[in-house]
Amino acid sequence: MMQEKTIEQAAVSTQRLYYEDSHKSEFTATVLACRAYKDKYGILLDRTSFFPEGGGQFGDTGWLCKKGEEGENAQELQTRREQKAVAVLDTQEKDGMIWHVTDLPLEAGDEVAGRLDFEKRFDRMQQHSGEHILSGIVHRLYGLDNVGFHLGEELTTLDFNGELSKDQVRTVETLANQAVFADLPVEVLYPAKEELAALEYRSKIEIEGQVRIVQIPGVDRCACCAPHVGRTGEIGLIKILSCERHRGGCRMVMVSGSRALQDYMQKQESVEAVSVALSAKQEAVAQAVLHQKEQISALREQLNRLQAASLSGQLEQIRPDQQDVCLFVEDFDMIAVRSFVNQAMERCSGLCAAFEGTEEEGYHYIIGSSRLDTRTAAKALRESFGGKGGGRPEMVQGFVCGKEQEIRALLARCAAEQTGE
Ligand SMILES: [Zn+2]
């Protein structure tokens, strides 16, 4: 059993295989220690491909399997690994030690085979490396600094300390993808202190110890601790989804690689659906939607005119001696209904009520009166039919569910009671 001090010494000098080869998804190692880690286990290894959260990139996930339990042949190895493996749920670095956070314990001295969830890691490297290219180009062309970076599970956001126009965003996106097509190497440098002082690079903050520089020739040079793709071609398409004003600068939302493909597939599906629904060519769906919108507003105007005509017809039918008005309509604009009530109030001194809707779905109503307290009617409707409603003495509005005949009868009683008839 190693002494506590020796474990610490060994753990801070864990061999970081992800720096030697960012594509190394399988490795072997020895367990230095296994401790309680929050409500899980924390395992320290003498070497690891698991990258601990840092530089805006989440910690790796994967599996650790005790050696000798992998089985004989490749097939058996696969199944036994899946059955016997300890799941690495997260990787975190504390005081220079890399903690593999697991669901099950391992013992110090165990020889293990480690395997990354490399699909996830590669996806993150695609997003992160794409971010370097965008930030490098924005810095070089427009002198803006990346002041915030978040690599989420779905989207990546970049905050810049200045605004970018639509044209500038398009230029940045074009140049970024040209850098991908050129399949440039992503180089890692560990410059000496004097060399570093003379070097132009982004993220020039005070970093203790050796600074790791990640450079893409002619595109970006930045201090960064995370793993990246080996060549820019691996990133695949870089797509900027939006770039909007944010805290005095702008926030860019981007996806690259497999996420950009997913995004394209989803958008293609949307465009196809709209294209079929509107019988428009895919490249012309935007114009088709605008055209439909114009048609809808023209139809709405026409409908409003027809409804207004129908309601003025109703007004004409009010007899000179009539006290109360009660109108039931379906699919009418409430503005037109309110205008009807206002005009009816000028002709009749009793309750002027209008109900819009159906018996099944209920009615929105407005009741006005130049002489009576309409709140009494609203209260009676609430008490008999439920729903809601209220307002001023001269006008109430609300919603009620009931039968037309019963509502009419109730309002007639209300009016009669108030006028003492
Ligand atoms: Zn980086």
C-alpha cells in the first residue's frame, strides 16, 4: 500500500494521454486510489485519456474495466466490458489531481482498461475547435475578443466584446469554412517563457506554469488546455445559427460537425413540410409564407367588414320602444362585438348584452348599460353558470358556459328586477 503522500505525488503527475493524442480512446492504467467523491466514487489513475472539465469543455465520460475481466476474444471482451465495467460519469481536476467520478469502486493497485465515450468527446472537439476558428477570425478581422464561451450539450455560444453586422457574420462563417476545407493542422506548442512573451495569441491571461498554445496556421493562436481535433477537416461544417446584441457586445450561437448536420437535417424537414403544405418550391418557401400572410390579413379585413355590416343590420332591427338587447354570435371579433354594445347603449337604456361563442365551448360576453348597474348581471351569470366576469357599473365583460335560452331568460329577469318592472 502506497503512503498517502506518495499517492498525492503520483496523482499530480498522472500521465495525461489526451495531450499526447487527442484521439486515444482506449488505454490501460493502474488505480492509485479510490475515495468517496460526493455520493459517488473518485478514482485516481497513473495515466488517463479522460480529459477533466476545463477551458469551457465538459469532463469526459466512459468506462473503466478491471484487467483480466475483459474475456478472451474480441466478442467476449466487448460484452464482458459492458457487464463488468465501472461507468465514468464525469472527470474533474482538483489541485492537479484528475478524479474519475464513477458509480462503482475499484481498488488501489487494480490494473484497468479505460475506454472513452469517444463519440461524445469527438463531438465536443468538433464544437470547440470550430469555436477557435470563429474566434480567431473575428479577432483578426474585427479586433473583437471572445469574452465568454459555453460549450453546451446542444449549442455553443461565444460572447464578443463588440457588435458584428450581418455581413460581417457571413464573412466570418465563409472564412471559417474555408479553413475547414483547407484541412489545416491544429498544432500544440509549449513555448518557453521568453518565446511566449514575444508571441501574439488570444486569451493572454496570467497562467501559472507552462502555457499550452493551440494554433491553426493563419487562422488562430490561443492558450487552451482542452483537447482539439488533429486537423481542421475533422470539424466538418461550421454554422453560425444567430448573432445578436448581448451586454454591449454580441452573442454568437454556433454548431459544427455532426451537430451542424443534425441541424441541416431538421431544417430540411421543416422546409420540405412547408413546401408541401404551400405547394411552393423549397427555395421559395419564405416568399410563399409571406404571400399567405398577406392573403390572411386581406381575408381578415373582408371578414371584419362583413361582421360590421351584419352587426349594423342587428342594430337597425332594434325597435324604438325596446329597452334591452341580447345578441348571440359565433366567430366574431370581440372589437366588433364591443362596438355593437356601445352603439346599442345609445339606443336602449336597459341591458345591452352580446355573447360571442357556442353553447359547447362557452361565450365571451360584454354587457353595457347607460342606466342600470351591469355588475348585477355579471354576478347573476357567475352564480348561475360559473365562469368569470366583472367590470364597472356601466360595462362588464367575462366568460360563461350555459344554454342560450337560459342566459337570455336570466338577463331578462335581471333587467326587470332593476327597473322594477
Ligand atoms: Zn481550445
